[in-house]
Amino acid sequence: MMWCNIGFTERVTLGFTGDSCKIFNESKDEFGKNFEDFFQSEMIGFLNGYNMYIGIRDRESKNMKILDHNSIDYVYSNIVEFCRKNPEDQVFFGLIDYFNTLPKPKKN
């Protein structure tokens, strides 16, 4: 079984997307493929939620992003590289940096 920041009493995030890159890197090394599979699901949820937040905030979809522009494996490798380079940073900052590179849908 994998553990994340769930042991803290007051948290503003849940799961590995809210952890530091240091904890992400340690968990990735310790749990391998199981961690990757688990994190990829969490990563999809984070990106979906962040995209929906933008649509709700703006009350329209024009600033939302195309989430399937790259493969899930590509996105995962992107955050692995972000955390390798920035072990003292937060995982969600890497996901937001990635999100900001995505294209917006073309207007109909």
C-alpha cells in the first residue's frame, strides 16, 4: 500500500498531486509501476478539475485546454522530469506548468 500526505491533520490538498516533488520522487522510486499507475489516475483528475475550474470561473469554455493533446505517458514523463529538476517544488506547480502549454480548442 502507498502512503501520501494523508496523515496530516489539516491539509489543503489530497493525494500525491499535493505533495512535494521530494515525496513524489521517493514514492516513485519505492513503488515503481504501482505508483505510476496510481499517480496517472490522480493526474488526470487534477488536470480535469483544473480545466473545469477555468470554465466555471470564466462561465465559458474558450479558455479551457485540450487535455488529450498528448498521451498520459507523455504527461507523466513531463512531471517526472519537472520533479527531477525541482525536488523542493510542489507537484501541482509542475502540472500547472504543463497545463499552461496545452492548446485551447479552435472556435466552432
